[in-house]
Amino acid sequence: MKTTFYILAAMVLFLAGTLHTFTQQQDLNRMEKSKEGLYFMYYDSSNSKSTIVEFNDFVVLIEVPVKDEGGGATNMKDHIDGGLKAIRTIEKQFPGKPIKYVIHSHWHPHSISSVAPFLENGSKLITTMENYSIIKKFMDESVKEKYKSNVIFAEQDTRSAGDSLVIDEPGNRIVIHYLKKSDYPNLPTIDYLYCYLPNYNMLHCACMYNKWTGEPVEGKEMLTGREEDLHRFLSEKNIKPEHLIRLNNEKNLPGNLQPYSGLEDVVNNGIRASDILNRYLLLNEQELKDRFDAITDEIINNNIPVSLMNTAAYQMIRLNDLARALVFAKLQAMINPSDPNSWDTLGEVYYFMGKLESARKCSKEAKEIDPNFNQGGEKVWEEDLKEYQKIWESAK
């Protein structure tokens, strides 16, 4: 009887220990070493990754993508649990080395989804004034006030030299470059931060290395606008990195890194999205209408991304040429009717034109395709119209 009791007790202890170990593992993010002093951290809630740079006495965390959402994100909040989990993971991996700096490239959640836990943990946030003006909205007022001295604006910091801020302490080095949309028009936000890691000859460029993953366009890999801007920046700064670090989890690439040679190849041999786009932007309203069917066939047969029609529509909106914007929006909806965004763009053009009944029907169509679609609709259009009206007024 006693033997049975001891066996049962041992089994209980074993199962308890196993459960404790499993719980601990579940309570941490996955971490992988890429190079000596360079690590990537992955999230169950996101396809994006953090980059961790190890110094002698501390670590630097680049990006906190707890939530994998881009510019269309509407659920803007501080994902505190995800931030705390990231902190626990780093403390486990680097005992005795605090997270001294947290850097993020731009305000989208796939770049930064948690702030307060890091400030409260003693970290300094390196950001830009424009990006911070957005992310601070999801922070508690008391946290913003208490830790305001822990926020460093890359474009204003006294350590900055020109457009770069340097973290140069024993064990490693990071050069943080500040970019503006006025200089690089394909940036996803008004300003942006690149992190160059000279010890590894790598550039952390996040989502600016926006590789084309679709079918060849007119037989060639398409060169995206972001790739053009990225390559121009590197050329202007005379930086030729061996690898580029993106937000994406590069599952099939050694070290989870993108070779720079891939960017060079598409720059030299690809087909520019801007050239395709300009081909259609040069057409006037009547030409677009007359060639509507021919353009539709051309886009379908040559694998031209229909998203270029979306880009064209918004370029026309910016120029207050709503008649041409409407044709481009109709082209997109015709070619890609199963995408709620196609109908939302068409609805927004109608809304700007004052055709509210047509706009609302488009919004209804978008919701019927995807009931969870929340990146547009009348409230968003109303705010967008105010911004465009400022642009139109300043252009007079």
C-alpha cells in the first residue's frame, strides 16, 4: 500500500514538474541566434519579428511587433501582456543585461504594439516625433508623464549627427538613420528609422524591403517603390550591406536574413512599378474610359498587380482629379471584386464626389464580402476628406 502511495506521489510530482516546465515555455517567446550578439525573437500573435542586439552590459530591442498589423490598423492599443512576455523572454536569455533601448522603425503595430511595459522596466524608447504622436495615444496619461524623459527623438537627440544617431558602447554599435517621406515618398509613414549594424554589415530596414511575391509582371520580377527608395538611400549613404533585416520571418533563408544581392538584382533587372503606374497616369479621363476594356485585359494578361490601380486612384485624389480617380477605382473593383478594399476605395471616391448613395452601397458591398472589414467606411472617409481638403487648399 505504501509502495503504491509513493509511486502515485512521485507521478504527481513528475507531472507537476512537467506542467511547470511546459507553462514556463509557453510563457516565453521563441528566440533564435543569427550571429554572435544578434538574435531574433518571434511571436505567436504575429508573423513579424524583433531584432535583438547584444552589448557588453545591456541589450537593444528593435521592433515590438506583438500585433501584426500595418497602416490599416484600427485596434490601436498597448498590448501590455505581449510586451511583458517579450521582457521575460529577454531577461531569461540575457540574465543581468537590461533592455537599455527599444527602437522602432515606424508607428504601425507590426513595428511597435507595446510601449508602457518597457518604459516601466527602465528602457529608453528611440522614436520620432511624428511616430510618437500616434503611439502615445494608446498609452496611459500617467505613464506618458512619468516616463517622458525616457523618450528619445532620433531627429532631435544631441548625440545625432546629421540624419543619424549612434549607439556606440562596448560590445556593439548601431547607427540609426532618420528618413522623411518628403525625401523618400514610398515610406509607409511620414518619417522612419533604419538601423545599420556595422559589426555585421547589415541594415535593419523592416518593411521597406517590400519584395514582390506575385507572378512575374510582363515576364520580370517587379521592383516596388519601397525597394527603389531603399536602394537609393543605400547608394546615397554609400552603404553596401551584406544582408538586409526585414520584419518578416524569413523561414527558408539562412540566419533569417535577406541577402542584399536580391535587391541589387531586381533593381538592375526588374520592371519598375512606377513605370507601369506612369503608363496609366499619363492617360486623360477620356482615354481611360475609351481604353477601359483594353486596360483590364492588359492588367489581367500581364499579371500587373491591381493594387497599382488603387495607388493611381489615390494619386488622382491627391491632385483633386476625382473623375480620373473614379475610373481607376472602377478598374480595381472590376478586376478584383472579391477584395473589400476595392469597394472601399470606390466608395471613398464616390463619397468625395458627393455621391453618398453610391458610396454607401460600396461600403455595404465591402462588409458583405468581409464582415470584419474595418479599415474604411464613412467615418474614415470623412476624416480622409478633411486631410485631402487641406492638401487641395495648399495647392491652390
